[in-house]
Amino acid sequence: MKAEQKILADASNLIDAAAEHFVSVARASIAKRGVFFVALAGGSTPKGLYQKLAMSPFVEQVDWSRVHLFFGDERCVAPTHDDSNFKMARLAMIDHIPVPAENVHRVPTEFGDAAVVAGHYAETIKQIMKEQPFDLVLLGLGPDGHIASLFPETPALEVTDHLVTSLFVEKFQSWRVTLTYPVINAARQVIVFIAGEAKAEIVRDITTEAVTGLPVQRLAPQGDYFWFMDKAAAGQ
Ligand code: 6PG
């Protein structure tokens, strides 16, 4: 499915534009439904965005007491581990915004077995969101076209009867937990956030359809769908 592309001059402009967009989506969700359910992306790209959201003028524009923070995926490591997406988001943003602790829903990796962790996380999503979809799912893009932890040629891509699934990622020799396509596609809005020259090749291969069938290409968001990227990632 084709996304609306927003291409910004450089990483700094990209972060500012994405922060403004995040705030506007959050404010609209809260105004309309009294709550903002968002699934955060992991990896390194969104760190700058999270830091920006925790700073003026953005931080004061969101009623964080109405925000519930979830994670699109997580590495099966302790929340204190340097590989933890939760730790990255906590240091970059969560520790610096007035979001109630009970509104921060990290993936409970302490349950050990990845499948058990995935089951618990799915229950948390159902318990907190009831039948509501995510208002926003933020995703990064891997150089192999993965999003969240939906990696190419893995069984996770075929899971349609669960909100969350687990998988062993051979190339990283690590277990992951990830939202599945149905829950991502059901979101009111999906943003893929891409920055840097290192992503130019995969972005070009996808936009020219030189490559097909990649996990990001199998996304079919029912709501608004954007790619936010800088010119370096867009190959400009
Ligand atoms: C993760 C992320 C993953 C990430 C992409 C891009 O757990 O690693 O969820 O999907 O978004 O791999 O990562 P970078 O932003 O580090 O390039």
C-alpha cells in the first residue's frame, strides 16, 4: 500500500516536522476520545524524535495524563539492557515527560519465554485499549525492509489471529516480540520514520518496486499512512 511521503531537508527538520505531527495527532485523539494510544518504534532513528517531544515547545502541548505509551516491538532482554527499546525510549523521553507510570506499557520481558511475553503483552493491550485501535503506530524501517520485528521470511509475517507474536531472529541471534499486521493495519494512523543515507537503498528499492514482498510493503493500513523521511533517506 502506498504511503503519503513527507520529505524534509535534513534530520533536524525531519525531527521537528515529526514532533509537530505527533503532537497534532495526540491532541486530536485526546480532544475526540479523551485518550491517545500510541505504539512507539524501537531502534535508533526515533531517539531524536523522542528527545524532541520531551522538550519545549512540544512537551507542554500534550496532556500526557491522557496518553498511553506502548511499544511496536521489543527485544527479549531486561528493560535495563542497552538493547531494550523501552530503555531507549525511557532515557530519551519517558523519564522527562509527565506521563503517569501506569500509562507506560513496556513489553514484560521478565516473563522470560518469548511466547509467554507476547501473550501477556497482548492481554495488556486488550485490557487497556479494549476494542479501540491504536491512534498511532510509529515504525522504523530496517535495511531489509522489516518494520517492528516483522522480519522477512519469518512466521511472524503470517500471524493474523493474535495482536502480538514472538520470533527468533537468526541474524541477530535473539528473540523478539512484535505487534502483528492486523493490529498495525487497524491503527487510525501509521507512520514509518526513516532517516539517513544508509536507508536510501532500501527506500529506492521499495519506491521503485525493484524489490517486492518486503514486510513494509505488506503493510495495509486502514487509516492514514505516512512515510516521514529526510532527503538523505529519500535519495535526494
Ligand atoms: C527494533 C525496531 C526496528 C527498527 C528498524 C530500524 O526493535 O530494532 O523496532 O524495527 O525500527 O530496525 O532501526 P534503526 O532506526 O536503528 O535504523
